[in-house]
Amino acid sequence: MNVYFDNIIFAIQKSGGISVRWKELLTYTHQVGNLLDIRYINYNHSADNIYYADTLKLLPEERIIKRKYFCFTRLIDLEVKERTMFIFFSSYYRVSSNANAINVLTFHDCIQEFYGKGIKNKIAILIKKRVIKKSDYIICNSYTTKHDLIKVYNYPEEKISVIYSGVSPIFFKITNPLTKNKKILFIGSRAPYKRFDFVIELLKFNIELQLTVVGGGTFTPKERLLIAPIQNRIEHLSDIDETKLNEIYNTAYCLMHSSSYEGFGVPIIEAMQSGCPVVAYKCPAAEEIAAGGVLFFNNYDVVEVTSLINKLQDDNFRNALIEQALNISKTFSWEKTGKETINLLQQLSK
């Protein structure tokens, strides 16, 4: 049975956790060879994605199907010319219109459903709802996401598999890292539910803390106004590759993961594998993947969180937490994600 991998995520976003997961999955299919008869659907509007060029080199030219991407492409089910049953596996909420297709997709989270606002968000939810209804099988990146999928869309549980995201071996604990200081990290998007505002409040309460912000785009006018009183204690880094990010994790005092909601939480696992202590809000997904290896807080209270941060000054406590986190992080790998995904597709093809 033919399997079509729809690489549309590379055309939709420049970077992000979904692009990382898809890139790693394509890398795995290259490594294991022809376990499945795979075709790859590529789009002309993908060059800006930071993972696309390197990933493209791995894909056999004769198995690449080229398609054009327009702003309304995601609104249209993809036509695939197949006269027998086949699997259509999309990287981001899309199905094939062919009646012979077994449509499989990965459901990542309910951020749009729980936190989104505005007309664009309503359209995105309508697209997801339509695609989910047409899907024959769904992969979730955590049991938290599975629970949310069932709750919001009433999708049949027997048609869902949970396959965790992984973490790259490029993230590791450096034997002799640079001297640690009181520099905390904030990684990725600064959407309202990520609670970047609380991290700034925390810095204002603790004058000895510094902050490194990685990614998330340039500061907005509202954010610049927010950080103005402490801007000399904040650095913002963008276009950081994974090797550099590993160094940043290793030299940080801790990762501050203040997000109130996640589908998975890749930075948490990256930090844990890098030997960087994590202080995180106790949202369900974070607790699911990292319980026992993270300092959790239950309230956005600067006194409570400051108390947790101060615990890391004790070397014995810090080292014990790092060791626990390293052990937990070993249960996650992209190889495992790839293997479980391919096994599922093989089962569906029988």
C-alpha cells in the first residue's frame, strides 16, 4: 500500500515544534529505508522553513511529488490519483479527497480552541473540525492532547494513538559548562497563555535575576513597554541553532516554563536532557511528561516561584534534580517517535 507524507507544515511555518517533529519523522524514514512505500508531497512555498532544505536532501527525488501552495491551499482537500487503498498522512490538519484514502493526521493541542481569539482563529478551528471529522485515524503527542481531542471534538477513542514527541541527542549535559549565573531562560512563543508577563514580573521582584529570551520574534510595542524598567537585564536571541541552544541550556540557571497550557512541551525535555533545571507551571502536559524531574508551581505568584528558584542554590538539591531529569529525558527520543509512527502506519496498511 502506498503512503503519502504531506509536507505542508514546511509551507505554513518558518519554524516551530510541529516542523521539528515532522523533520525528525522524515529523517527517520530515510534512516530505516523502505519499510513503507512512501511518496513525499512537497510545496513550492517551503524554502523559508529552517528545516526544509536539509530535510529535502534526505528524500529520494523520484518519490517527491511537487505541488503549489497558495494561501487557501489548506481549505482544499488534496486530490491524490490512486485507484486502490492508500494512506494519506498529513503534517498539519489536511486530508485527501480520494475515496480510497485512509486519512491519518497528528493532533498537537487545543490552543486555538481554548485560547484563540478573532476571525482567523475561528476559521482555523473550522478547518480543524472539518478535517478531524474526515480523518480515519489520529495520532496525539500526549495523553493530555488525547483527552482534549475527545473532550472538544468527541472523536472516537479507539481511533487514537498517543505517540510522544522526542528530543534530539544534540542536547546533552556538557561535562564542564561555563560558570552558572542567575540567568533564567524563556524559550519560544510569547502568546498570552505562555505568561511571559509573569516572567517579567518575576524579574522585577528579583533584582539579581537576568533573562535570556530565545526566539518568539521581535518584542512588540506592548512587550517593550513591559520590559522597559528592566531591559538592561534582558537579552533576546533569535535564529539559534540546536548546538548553540544546548550551550545556552547548559549555562543557564534554569528554564522558566510558565505556560498555562501545552500539548507536549518540547523545551522542557530539551532542558532536562541538557542538565538545565526546569521551573514550570503545573499544566497537565508538563506534569505528564516531566513529573519528578521539574520544580512545579501551582499559582502565578512571585513569592512561591522565587522560593522554588532559590532552592536551586543548594548544589546537592540542584544536582539531584538534574540527575532525576536526565533519567526521565532518556525515555524520549525521536527514534522512538519515528519507530512507533511507522509501526502504526504499517498496521493501518494491512
